[in-house]
Amino acid sequence: MNRLFGAKNTGPKPTLSSAISNTDAHVESIDVKLAKLNAELTTYQSRMAKVRDGPGKTALKQKALKILQRRKMYEGQRDQLQQQSWNMEQASMMTDNLKNVMTTVDAMKSTNKTLKQQYGKIDVDKIERMQDEMQDLMEAGNDIQEAMGRSYDVPEDVDEAELDAELEALGEEAEFEGGLGMGQGVGETPGFMMDEVPTFVDEPPETGKVKEAAG
């Protein structure tokens, strides 16, 4: 059977990338042939321009027509190969995009599984109770700070009537002291300095010096 159908190919299977590379190589080889045919056509054209009409010019035209036919054939092959290469490039891009999508889907599945495992271990009720306990502790801390900052023997509230009475009393006291000061003349010796001189003083003070001391 192997003699009829050949041995089984055990080599690596061709890929799109290798197929595109091979096709592009064929296109480049055809471009080389087309450049050669265009050069031959240019040569025949220049020769026909110099030859008069007759059998010689007709023979040149026949050769030029054959070269032109070959060029058209190569151009058709090149166009087909370029189209095949383009189709394979599109298929390769779609394959790459599909691989990227599958990679993204697998990553999302893995992440989703991990999140379910992590969040499944969290008890929301415990978190809420912990938040309530933290709030109670904060309120207790505020109460302690307020108690520690309390002033001693200082009335917290002062009535406006009490304040007015206190200010009025202070005003009356100031007027009373001012009245006592007005009863004494300016420059006079105070009464406590007019008393008799104590026995332990040798001489009574002079009036002028007493006034200077009083001033």
C-alpha cells in the first residue's frame, strides 16, 4: 500500500505562518521573472523602432507578443498568490485574536474562582458586628476625653441675670472707692501720715519731705 500511496508523512504539519512565507517567496520569484520580461520587451521595442516594416520587424513583433503573453500569465499567477497570502494573513489574525480571547476568558474564569473562594471566607455579619463595636469604642473614648477635660469648681453655666448683678456690684464698688479718693485734696498729706511721730524716731519728719514722699 505504501508503494501506491506513498509513506505516511511524520514531519511537522505546516502552519499559516510558514504557508504565508512560502507564498510570499513565490511572489518575489515571479516579480523577478516579470522584471526580466519587461526588460526584454523594452529591448524589442527599441529594435522595432529602428527597423523598417518588413519580415524582420514582423518577426520581432511575434517574439514580443510571446513575451507579453508570458508576462500576463506571470501577472495572473502573482495576483492569485497575493490574494492567497492576504487570505491566510486574515485567517492568522483571526486565529491570534481568538487565542487572545480564550486567554482572557481563562484568566477571567480563574479570577472569578479565586474571588469566590476569598469572599466565601468572609462573614459579613462579623464585619458588621466589628463595625458596631468600633463605633461603641469610639463613643466611649469621646466620653472619657470629655470627662478628663472637665473643669473643677467652675460653674458650667452662667445666668445672664447673675452676670448683670455681678457687673452692677463691681460698678458700685468702683464708684465707692472713687468717692473716697475725691474727699482728699490734691497734694495734701494723708491722714495716716499726720499722726504723732513714734517715740523711736529722733526727729519729726519735715513737712516738705512728707509731701514729696506722699507725691
